[in-house]
Amino acid sequence: MIIMALIKRIILQTIRDKRTLALMMIAPLILLSLVNFLFNSDNTSKLKVGVYNTSASFNEELETNDIEIVKYDTIENIESKIKDDNLKAFINKDNDKLSITYENSSPSDSAQIKAKVQGSLAKEQMNSLTDKLSQINNDFSKSQGTISIESNYIYADEDLSYFDTLSPILIGFFVFFFVFLISGISLLKERTSKTLEKLLSTPIKRSEIVFGYLLGYGLFAIIQTIIVVLFSVYVLNIRMEGNILLVLLTNILIAFVALSFGILLSTFANSEFQMMQFIPLVVVPQIFFTGLIPVENMATWLQNIAHVMPLYYGAQSLQGIIVKGHTFSDIQFDLIILLLFAIVFSILNILGLKRYRKI
């Protein structure tokens, strides 16, 4: 009965706080949409490159690879040409030698140009061989029949985009981040307003307070999870190879881990600013262990750290469901670990409240 009264108070209090509701329910959708637009934009900017004495076939091949060609009649003052005409590089061919001068304020642009130049050179060299072999190939095709190529994929298909592989990580992270933030600050307000102190001065058990907060804020965490997952699947159209119910289950567990973790850390903060200071220490680093950077390629000691990060297991589970079509049996280990995190944090919360009980 006491727990239900506490849950009711938290629900009414949260509903009245429109900014908190907006932060939980709307902010993740805006961020997911922004990332989706960034990675799925059809607008490709062409790199502007100056050329001198290069062949027409070489220039055409560069243009097909999103390089904007500017032809010059002289190679004098290459540096000035690059600066004045906003070129990313200047290519000069002298007999069999190809000289490239990069602007290089953006190393990624230079790397792209280098790769495309190498590809264009290889294509140009192959063209002469292709012409010579075409007749032989035609004769062979007539005698043996046409050879077709069939591509097969273990996971998804050729239409799988980078955002499709990134979205499971983002969904889990945004759910974790916003639930952690809201729950931690909310309990901190309970302490600073002396509401928690008044509760602890009554015969109410510490476990009842913790479960009341977990269930009260957990309701909003579940609603947030459902909104984020449904928005990602049906509005942003991310690929869903597995069961969407498993995605919801995984995110709900992630939300409860964040909820119990946020409440736990709030006991060590004396102000909202101090609560915010925990974010770069305990929340942001977790995104690096979600698969954004392959964990198996990290140093051994970093891989060991990854295994104590809740989001590592959450991201593994979500990527398995969304990209690989994993079933419950495939992800049950990750779900059990997430559940254990939530239980351990809840127990620590119960123990932590003892320091605020005066009687």
C-alpha cells in the first residue's frame, strides 16, 4: 500500500513536469532522427581537383567517383592554384609519373582522393587489357555459356545501411542516458527538498522506497522505450531482422539498469551540477564499448573493462536482434547480465539509503 502511494505520487509529479516528460519522450526521437538524416543523406559533396596533362579516360573515371575536375593549361604556382580556386588537390602527369599535391586541411579528403586516383589508374590500365580480352571472352562465353554471379548474405542483404548497424547502439544508449539523467536528478530533488528525509523518518522500509521509485519512474522508462523503438522501426524504417518484442524487452532491461544506477549515483551528489558531472565519467565512456569501435580489436585490458559495462551487453543483444535476427536463446546470457546489474544496483540503493535514515 505504501509502495502504491509512492508510485502514484511520482507519476503525478512527473506528469506535471512537462520539461522532464519532453526530455524523456521527445529528445531521443529528435537525436535519432538527426543521426538518421546525417547517415542517410543523398547529398554527396564532390571534391574539387585540378588536373594537368592527364588523359580523358582518367578524368572521366575520376568524375564518376564524385571528383570535380578543373583542367589547367600550366603547372606554374600549383600552391596558389589550390588556395585561390579552393582545390582539394592538384594532379600533374609528366610522362609515366603522376604527381599529386594535396591541400590536406582535411586528411580524410586527401585519403579519399588518393584512393580514387589509385582506383582510376587501375581502371585505366585495365581498359587496354579488357579490349584485348573482350574478343577472347566473347568466344569463351559462346562456347561455355554466360557466367552469372549470385551474391549471398548471412545477415540482411545488400541494402543494409550503416545507420541500420548503428541504430541498435544509439537506441540502447539514448534509453540509458535519458533514464539515468531523469532518475538521478529526480531523486536528488527528493533529497534536497527534504522529502526523502521525511519518508525515512516514518516506519517505511528502505526497500519499499527503492521499489517505489523504481516502479514509479520505471513506468515512464517503459513508455519511453516503447516510443523510441516504435519510432525507430516504423518512422525511421531501420531494418528489423528479429522480433521487435525482444528489442522492447532488452531496452526495458537497459532502462531499469539506468534507473537503478542513476538513483544509486544520486546519493553521492549534493547538487544537480554534481549529478551532471557523473555523465562523462560513467555514462559517455560506455558508448565506446557498445561496438561503435570493435571491442575485439581493443587492447586486452580494455576488453576486460568492456565486460563490466552494462551497455556492452545491451548493445550486443540489440545488434543481434536487429541486424542478425537473434532469438531469445541467442541473447539470454546478455539479458541475464543486464538483470543482474539492475538487481545489484537496487540492493546497493537499499543499503545506501541507510546513511540518510536518522532513526
